[in-house]
Amino acid sequence: MSQQILPFYLVCDESGSMSGEPIDAINKALPELHYEIGGNPVVSDKTRFCLIGFSNKAEILLPLSDMSTVTSMPALKASGGTDYRKAFELLRQTINDDVNALKAQGHQVYRPAVFFLSDGHPNSNQWQETYQALNDQAWRPHPNILAFGFGQADQQTIQQVANTKAFMADGTLGPAAALQEFAKSLIRSIVNSGTQSASNQSEGASLVMPDHVPGFTTITADPV
């Protein structure tokens, strides 16, 4: 059956600095996301979810899925460095493949949403070229990117990654608590976007973004 689909991508830093509380907090939140999205038929009909982890390499940990069909969630593992270039290369190719596959199934696909999370500096500045390809306005599936930084992440870099909204941890919460709030904001965004899309069939699917995330300061995304 043809659906209006809004794809969501969580692109999460798995570098060594994420070990301990940060990676544990995200891994604890993933089953909650599965429960909230997969257990809501209205939302799971209208949305799809993909998890990508990156360190020195990037890999798809959960392919773009209808969460009601997923039996268990993968776990992130912290090690290595922070290669933004690999993350953006894989993300662009994955979005392109996913959108083409959904369209081939007869679905109407709306602009994907990316939640990007990092706690450190990228290994090099070589990521900017691959980011521009991801953000190319001439490429129809170019995504809405919300970037979240904490730990040693650089605010200016997080602003550059975001094309829609950027958030920096403000130190009012510890890493684990801040990442729990990040996860809640992701879940709310998916649930609200899917619910709104179902109630406004004639207007199509649209991303409902978080206005405020406890433990984070909203910062202006850099124009491109």
C-alpha cells in the first residue's frame, strides 16, 4: 500500500571519547525509541528510521526500517577517531538508495530528517566537501539536518553541520542526562511528525522539530 513516508536518520559518533556514560545513554535510549515508534501504528506507517554509527569508519547499524517490523535494536560501540567525512559519504549514498527504493515501492517520500550527534572535533577538515554534496540543493533528497554537540565538540563545527537547527550541551546536565534528553527530543520529533502527517494527508508529511532540548542551548545553524 502506497504511503507518504518521512525518513529519519540518526548519525551517531562512536569514537573512543564516547565510551562510558555517553554511549551507554544512547544504547539505553534505542529500545525506548523502538517501543515508542514501533508500537504506534500511525507513526510507524508514516516514518522510517535508520541508525548510522561513525568513528574511523561509518556503517549502517540499522537499515532504514519500519520500526513495527524491527525485532531488536543494535548497540553502538565506542572506539577510534571521529571521521565526519566517512559519515557524510555514507549518509548521502544511503539516503539516495533508500529514497529510490521507497519510490520504487510506490511510496511518496518527503525530505529526510537527520539527527547528527557528536562529542568531539572531526579528524580533519576534509569532511566539508562531502558535506556540501550531502547538502547540495540540486539533489532533491538533500536532508534537513539537526546537529547536536556535547563534550569536546566545537560549536562552530556543529553550526556548520546543521542546516536547520543546532544544539550545544550547556553543562547544566551531565553527559548521560543530556543524551537522554537528546533521545527524548528525537523520539518526540518522530512521533509528532508521523502523527501530524497522518492527520494532514492532503498536505503531505512534514518534520516537527524540537524547539528546546533540556541541557542544550539552541544555536543558529550556519547558512550554506
